[in-house]
Amino acid sequence: MKKLTYLVSAIAAAVTGSAYADVSVSGSGGVAYLSKATTGDKGNVVVNSALNFGLSTTASNGMGVAAGFSMTITPTGDQTAPANGGGNKLTFTSGGSTIVVGDIELADTFGSVGGVVGGVIGDGGGTNSDVATGMADDDGTGISLSTGVGAATISVGHIFNTGANTYSSTSSNASLNAFSVSLPVGPATIGLGMADGDANESSSGATVSMALGGGTLTLGYSQQTLAADAAATAGAYSLNTSTGVIENTARVTTAADDLSTAGDSQVVGAVYSMSLDADTTVKVGYQNAKDADSESHTRFDASISRSLGGGASVYLDIRSLNGDADTSGTDLAIGTSVSF
């Protein structure tokens, strides 16, 4: 990716002679043809782009501090102007460790693998499963740490308030904790992760990744204990005065999508990725999921991409969903993406 970087001589650097700041600007863009599984959909031309600003500095003790802002046009729908984002977290790096404070997202579905398509289908596709996976809310104001311990990589995080982005003192929303570790074991890399939230929701999962046949195979399993939805309530969480239990009321879509039975969802998946040559990559993914309502789906993904040089590439993405779904069938996207 080409990046335009300005070295800013800050007043503090002039005074101390021991600090410097960088402002970087990067961007991306893409155009694709999207054919959705939705009945009667005649195909869509989708345009998306992003402009990203990175702010960073290094303190005299070597600690790095970074923030960022963005302006984006997403592939999820028609936009008349870019949406602004970022500015709601700070990242601190030191000695191989990374600490993020602010609006963070924690892994509440560790081990749930199988997705290989890009955002044009992943965010803007037409398939829609009825199977409940993932907690009601997995992001908010919190703090996370990622660090290396020997050969292992450990990540831990805590969200104080899932209903806020930069301010955590509101008490009406839930908190969330997550932990994961990745460790090489012989020819494979094993990952284990878990998460636990206030709304009677928790999850655990595992992944195994290894070289196979000139590519990389990743297998995953995730079990998620989810609270039943309250379809008529549009809030985030509420206290059931009869049972004294905080109930999930945020996973609200339509009555057909509601999880009516609190309990476990299981997700089994696999991804295989292989480079055909220096410029061409092929990925395939499989996922089977079942929730406490005994609704299940099977999903197949396929993606092929080829670099054209200069940050440009072309790709073909396909996703097929079968089983219990509002919309089953196949989404297809073919297009180009460019990094500036």
C-alpha cells in the first residue's frame, strides 16, 4: 500500500529533543458487480472507498502512541456522503505488547471460522441465516492487551460498557470479558479462546491451523451460550424483576430471527487457503451452525483474487447458504479493489 507520510516537528520535540510525531494518509477503493440471493434482485453495481488518517508518536522511553480517523463509503447501501469514524480509541505499544483503550471489539465467537469472502458479500450480500450466533453486543468502551509470552501470543480484554464508545459510566449496559491464547505445537498452531458477558451469555472455542498440500488448513469449533431474545423490546439489556436475571434484548431483527430458547449454539468450520502463484490466491470455507431453537445452516464460501501490481487486484467471491434462513441461496461478487 502506498502511504503518504508527513514528519511533523512538534513543539514538544523542539523542547525535549526526544519525541516525534507522524501523520499518515492512506486510502482504498473498489467497484464490483454484486448478484444477491434475494428473490427478484437483478444485480447491483457497488462502489466503496475509504480515506484513513493515522496519528502516531513515540515517547522518550520508546513507547508508541497511535490514534486514527476515517471517512468511508461502504458496500452495504447507497450513501450520499462518506461516514466519519475513528478517534474513539488510543493504542499504546511497548516491548512487543499492545494496549488499546477506548472503543474495542472482543472475540465473542472464537473458533467460528469458515468465512473467506470480502465485505461486498460479507456486509452487503443477500443471504440471511436464522441461526443465532454471537452475543448481543461485543464492542464498547474498554481496554485490551495483546502480548507475547515465550512462543505463545496472549490477548485479554474487558469492556466496561457495551452501550458506549468513549464513555463508560452508564450503568444500564452490560460488560464483557474475553481471553485467547495462540501457541505453536509441532507443525500446527493451536488457539483457545473464551468470553463471558453480564447478560447470561458466554462462549468458548478452539482453532487448529497447519500447512497442508501447499496451502494452509484451519479448523475451528465454537460453542456459545446465548440468552433468548425479547423481540418486542428495542433496548440493550433489561432486568427481569421476577427472576433477577439480566436479559438480552438487543438481538432484535424480526420475529422469524428471534432466538426463542436460551441455550447453546455450536459452530463447526474450516478454511483452506492456497497460493497458485506469486499473484493469485484461492480460499475456500465451510461452516455448519446450529442454535438452541434447533435451527441450523450450512454455508460454503469461495474466493479467488489476483494482484495486478500497484496496489490493484481483481477478485471473485461466492457465498452459498442453505438451511434455516430468511434468505438462502447464492451471492456472487466480481470486482476490483485498489489500495493507495
